[in-house]
Amino acid sequence: MNEQIIELATQLGAALKGRGLMVATAESCTGGGIAEAITAVPGSSAWFDCAFVTYSYEAKTSMLGVLRDTLVDFGAVSEETAREMVEGAISRSRAQVAVAVTGIAGPDGGMPDKPVGTVWFSWKFPKKPIISEVCHFTGGRSSVRNQTVAHALNKLLHNLS
């Protein structure tokens, strides 16, 4: 875990704690990396509720309530899936803020319309509509995962500021 990511998580914690909010994560391609960054911060139990690491279709449906039709029609790496993941994280936790990530970290699994490095994000904040975004990261598997964690934390922090 690099220092930039830990610093983002530390700042996020201060922003959440100052507002009396908790965060949850719904992660696929990061395998819990966002939660790992958050829980590296001492005292994070005051503002971090839980993480859902949902790699398979079955985990996404059973743990987060992602509709099977969504996965079949749009794929796991899609805006629709990310949005349902973040909704599930909010409804199945005590958090008021959540982030969901689903993507292709590589080195395999890419397709012409969804190359390696494609990651869909969704964020949910109190009294605001869901924000979704796609990013196309470069580099190897570890690099894509680290860039995903940093982007997820950065956008959480930005929207709380």
C-alpha cells in the first residue's frame, strides 16, 4: 500500500468522522483493496462499516442484490452493475456513503469493448443521486488495482469536501 493511498484514506476518515458518516465498499477487481486502505488508518472503526468483496456473479447477487438479468444483459463490468452494487452496499450496511468498483485488472479477461484496465465506479452520498464513472487505467494488474483504489478514495473525499 503506497503512502498516497494511505494519505487519501486518512483524509477520507477525517471527512467522514467530522460529518458523523460511515462508509462501506462493494469491491470486485480490487479484491478488498479499498477496505484494506481504509482499515490501515488507526481509528477507522469510527467511520468504516464493512466491505463486500463480490468477485463472482453469485456473490454479487446474493450479497449485494445485483439482479442476475443485469449481469447477463450488461456484464459484471458495466455501469448498471456498479450502480446496483453501490445500492446494495448502502441497503445492506449501516453506512450512508458507499463506493462500488467492478473492472478488468488483467492480464487476461479484456475484450475489444472492455479492454484490460476498464473499471466502472459508482459512489453514493446522502441526499444525492448515484455518481457513476468509467476509467481506463494502464499498466499491469497491480497497477490497475492501485489506480482503482486511489481513484475510488479520491472521489469519495472530493464529494465530501
